[in-house]
Amino acid sequence: MRGRKDPMLDSSTKNDPAAAQARALDLLRSGRRFLLCGHVRPDGDCLGAQAALSRVLVAMGKEVWIVNADAAEPRYDYLARDVRFGVYSGGDLPRHDVSVLLDFCELSRTGSMEPALAAHDSKKLVVDHHVPGGAPWWDESYVDVRAAATGLLVRRIARELGVKLDAVAARGVFTSIVTDTGWFKYSNTDTETLTAAAEMAGLGVEPNAIYTALHQRQPLGHPPALSRAISRLEYYAGGRLAVVDVPVGDDEMKSLDTDEVLDILRSVEKVEVVLFLREMATGGVKLSARSKNAFDVHALARKFGGGGHKKASGATLTGMTLSEARAKLVAAALEDLAANARLGG
């Protein structure tokens, strides 16, 4: 696979993000055909960033395709009206010379697309705000782990390339922001986030319309499914750890918005860490972990091959039943909570 960088180059520039970002911008300028890829089950930050970057590149006269391993959820149809989100069905990828991986930095997270992307001789560019895992394998990167959303990085890219965002790109950036800041209630909400949101509103974004599309189109079975999920709640460590698991087989619980459940549990004053476990029909268990204060759920997720942010991370545990995964995750979380307590966290 192309994209293996000179280790000496990695070593000399790893502490110089400005130089890395400058090279990423050069690649965006010089490339002609772009394939924008997202992670499996693309969320609002991933899709919003793809929509925004595709419009930026098209404005520069580039050819652009968006292809993901999984289809976008119906609630993002307001983006799909103006931007085509392709779904990979096997075989050859569209002809391209640059692959841009948005909102993730591990090729395995492209799911069924991984073999085709790995074999393709395109340059690989990562645009992401997650903590990178493992040695760099890509050609170039535009990464800032302090950014609240990948869509904010696309906004920066557009400004540095001298491209004005249109109304479609603005909806994409706004979607990224509100998805990853929980509509500005998470601790990653900062000056850049609020400034960008106001700027997107000035470009025609209607926040109420996007909120309605994302959060007010639930089916009749949603409240009972949410109730069933919450009924599976168990507390540990005197209420500091809250755990909910969702077994496979309940179709309505399968479509629950994970963040909705996590936010309800984090609203409990004593809760510091929330683990949401979802059993997958294909086998294995998907973990979504959140914390409120000092606890590092990224460190917890990394123990199980996952990653993300200090206060929001996830992992997929393969080869385990729901009960096995739950036992291992609870034990690891309790161990970390005890360690934090000894350190005064």
C-alpha cells in the first residue's frame, strides 16, 4: 500500500503540525480526482465534513466522489439532497488520485472498503480530530485533536485555500459542529466552535431546521425502546459508573441514538463514566464510552482496540458475547476509577 512515509520525515515533523498541514493543503491543490471516505456507520461529523469538503473541492474545479461502507441515516437527508453519498458495494473504486479519510485515521474503520483502499495507489490524506493510534501510514494529514469537530478543520481548510463556503457546505460544517458538541453543551465547545456556528448561520443555515431533522423525526416506538434501554441500567462504584447494554434482537432498540442514552445517564450528578454496550447482529459488541470530568475513556477504549477522545471514545469487541464484553469492560473501568481516585482524580 502506498502512503508509507519516511520514518525520519515523521520524526522531524511530528511536533510541527503547521508543516504537516501545509503539505496537506498542497496535496489538495495539486490533486485532480478525489475520493472522500468515511468510517463505518458515518455520523454527523463525518457526513457533514464530507459534504463541506466536497463542495470546496468542486469549487476548485476538482472531480469528487464520496463513498462510504455504510449508507447515511435517513435523518441526514437534508445533506443528501445536494451531495451524493455513495455506498460501496464491492469491486473497483472510482478513479481517483487522492483518498481523503475524514473523521478517522485507521484504515480498518472503512470496513468493507479497506482492501480496495489499501490496494489503490492513490495518495492518502487524513483529515481528523481524533487522537491517532499507531504509527502514521498515510501520505499527508491535517489533524488537530483540539478541534471540536472534523467539520471545523474543513472550514479552516477552505479559508486557507481561499474558497468561500456555499450554503450546502455551511450546512455540512454546522452539522459537524452540533453533532460533536452535543448542540454546544459538551466541554469541547470553545470560541472557534461558537464563532463558526454563527458564521454558518450567516451563510444561510437554519439551526431549528437542522435540529428538527436530526432529533424530532423519531418513530412511535422510540420512547418505549428508550425506556427499555434505560431499564437495563446498572450502577457501579457507588454510582460513579453507569452501564447499559442492548442485546441483539430488539429492532427498535437497535436504532436508538446512542448519544441520547449517554446524555440521559450523564445527567445523573454522581455519574462520572457511562458505558453503552450494543450487541451486534454480525457478532461482537460495540462500546460507546463517555465521561464528565477527569476520567479518560480514550485510555479505556484503547485497551480494547478502540479510540477517540478523552471524554468520548468507542471500541468494537469481537469474539465476545454481550455478557463477556460487559464483564471485561466493567472490570477495566472500575480499575481505572480506582486508579484515578488514588491519584486524586
